[in-house]
Amino acid sequence: MLKASEDREEEQEDEGEEELREGGVLFYVNRGGLPVDMETWERMWRHVARIHPNGEALGGRIRGATDLPKIPVPSVPTYQPTATVPQRLEAIQKYIRELQYNHTGTQFFEIKKNRPLTALMDVAKEMTREALPIKCLEAVILGIYLTNNMPGVERFPLSFQSRFAGNHLHHIVLGVHSGGRFGALGISRRKNLMFKPLELRTLMDLVQEFEGAYRGYYHTLRKLRIGQYVSHDPHSVEQIEWKHSILDLEKLTKEELRKELDRHTRDMRLKIGKPAPPSPTKDRRNCSGSPLRGPSSPVRRINQAERRPTGEKNTLEQKSSADMNGYQIRV
């Protein structure tokens, strides 16, 4: 039973859903593309009514209003030729923040982690066109898209599993590395669980920045999942390697963690010199539309043998029932 629970949790994460399933779902994913179909639209409002204080009345007021203010559409950042890498990253983070965090309980853009990079970049383009609020996984894909034209900036996924009040919660940011310094892009309900300036000397320093922020919200950080550098080719058919290293923080000493993060940093640097698979031809690129508007591509699972778990075998813990109060501390 416990093993099945862990397997479901891994499967949900592989599908791009940060759902905490234990008798319920904390948020839904819009799988029908845009514009949102009526079934998904009504389900979103029903979910709002459940998870927000006075949600039913709130939803009624919003849906019945005739004078709602027009929401400004953020502009995709542009840069002066003299803009430095840190300045460009700050501009990208500002744009992500201006899209705002999605509190509706329904993720508008479906992110399938096992899709090729070129398909995920189509989703990112859709995000810039629609300018809807996003969640943390969407922000990672958008961050990759917006930094593709910055060859001196390496990007990698960095995800966290934390424990709070008996519940296990997931969060992900886009780690960045340039000029011998680390930082991060992303979005969260908490301002210190997303952007980190490009100032940190090591991957360990970056992880400790997030760990300290988690402690401030009374979360215990349990696991790290760190991916490999992501290709800068927006037409690449490579899959993002989301979990090159899986680190159990409850089983590693601080020094062991430092060694593992140094090892992972070396692995990432080694990938820079490896040639990427050829991109599709121009005709094939023109034939591949947005995954949100066309039939879905075949599911391709990441080979479990490619993952590099460290530390002792995880001790599985039985999850307690999820608190469906939408205002519990979640990140």
C-alpha cells in the first residue's frame, strides 16, 4: 500500500501535476487547451468555492460583475545590447511575476514532462500570447523559453519535496548558472521561494537559500530532485532530464549533501561538451503545432535506470489525509 502511494506520487510528478492526492486533489489541470471548455470552466468555479474562504459568494460576485477592471497584459521582456546577464534574468523574473500566481485551483496550461523540448516551447509561446496566471511548473517552462537566446546561461530544473502538518508538498524552480554563479527563476505564493539573484557561488549555496526559506514557513525539506542542463535549441527533440540526481535530505549529512551537489555540478558541466541529437527538419517543425490545440503526442517515459538516486533506500512513510483547506501553508 505504501509503495503504491509512492508510485502514484512519482507518476503525478512525471505528468507535470503537483497534486497532493490523499482523498482529494488540491488543484486541477486544464487538459482541453484554450479557450477553456465549459466543463473545465465550471469545474474551476466549483473548486474555487471549495478551497477559498467564502468561495461560493466570491465566485458569484466575480461572475455576476459587469464592471470588472481590465487586467494589463505584461510585455515579453526586451533588452538593451549592453544589458548584463543578471539584469536580463531580473527582467525575465519581473515578467513571470507580472503574470501573477494562479490561485484558482486550475492550472491553465498542461505540462507533460515527458514531451520533447520543442513541444514544451510551443506551450511557453502559448503562455506569452494568453498572459494568464501560472503555477510553478509552468514558470519553469516559460523561464527556459525566455532564456533560450542566452547561450552563456545554463538552465536546470530544481524541485523540492517538503513536509508540513503531515502533508508532502512539491515545488519547482529553474536553476540558472552563468559566470561561475548560481541563481533561480520561478514563481510561488512565497516571494523567497522563487527568484534568487545570480550571486551564489555553489549549488550548495543555492540549495541552502531555499532550505532556509522553507524553515521560515515551518516546512521540513525532505528531498531534492535536480535535472541536467537544458538545451538552448527550441526545436530540440530531447526530453528535459528532470531527475538526474535524487537526494534524500533526511539521510544525508551536510557534508554528504555538499559532495553530492558538487558531483551533480560536475555532471552538468560534462554535458555541455556532448553533442545534442539533431533537430527536426524545417518541414517537420512546420508540421508540429501547439500541443494545446492538436492531438497529444505518444507518452514517452523517462528511463528509470537513468535516474541517479543517492543515499540509502528511502523509508516510505504513510501519508496522512490531505487538508483540503486551500489556505494551509503551501509553497
